[in-house]
Amino acid sequence: MTQRATNTIFAEPDALSLAQSEVRDLQRTVVVLRAELEQAQHDRQRQVQDALAAAHNETQQIRATVMSLRDALEQAHGERDIAVKAALTSAIAEIAQLRDTVTVLREELERVHAEYASLNQQQISAQRAEVQQLHDTIRALRLALESHAA
């Protein structure tokens, strides 16, 4: 064999060997890239799951806050209703008490007015009686004076 044929035979196995080596390197690269891609997809899925979990937790916290605020509002409405009812009851009781006081004062005023009217009538009667008595005394004295002068 000639030198050239020997080089070709040996060159082909070197080229084949080099090509096979390159194919193995490419296959390893594909495997590594596939693993990295799968890891990236796994990381992305984990991030999505983490984000969903965080969003769910935040939603739960917001719902709990809303429920708490709703309960506090309902409690405040209840307390306000109780305070309004208490104030209304107190006002009604005070109005009833004031009406009773007005009735008592009106009755007392009427009684005092009646007493005053009665005392006034008694004084008028006493004054009339006194005036009548004075007139009678004047007549008696006039008669006595006339009969003494005549």
C-alpha cells in the first residue's frame, strides 16, 4: 500500500472517530441542555406555584380582614342600635315624668287658684259685711244725731 492509501485509511478512522466524538459531545450537550431546560421549567413551575400560593394566602388574609371588618361594623351597628333604644327609652321615661310633673303642677295651680278664689270671695264678703255694718252704724248715728238735735 502506498503512503497515500495508508493515510486515507487511517484518516477515515480519525475522521470517523472525530465525528463520533463530536456526536457524543453534542449528545452530552443536548442532555445537559435538556436537563437545564427541565430544571428551568421545574423552577418556573415552582415559581408559579409559589406565586399562586402567595396570592391564595393574600386572598385568605383579605377575606379574613373583610370578615373582621364586617363583624366590627355589625357590632358597631348593634351597639348603636342599643344606644339609640336606650336613649329613646330614657327620653320616653323623661317625657312621661315631665307630663306627670306638669299634671301635678297644673292640679296644684288649680287648687291654689281655687283657694285664692275662695279666699278672695271670703275677703269680698267680709268687706261687704264690714261696709254694710259701717252703713248701718252711720244710719244709727245719723238717726241718733237727728233725734238728739230735734
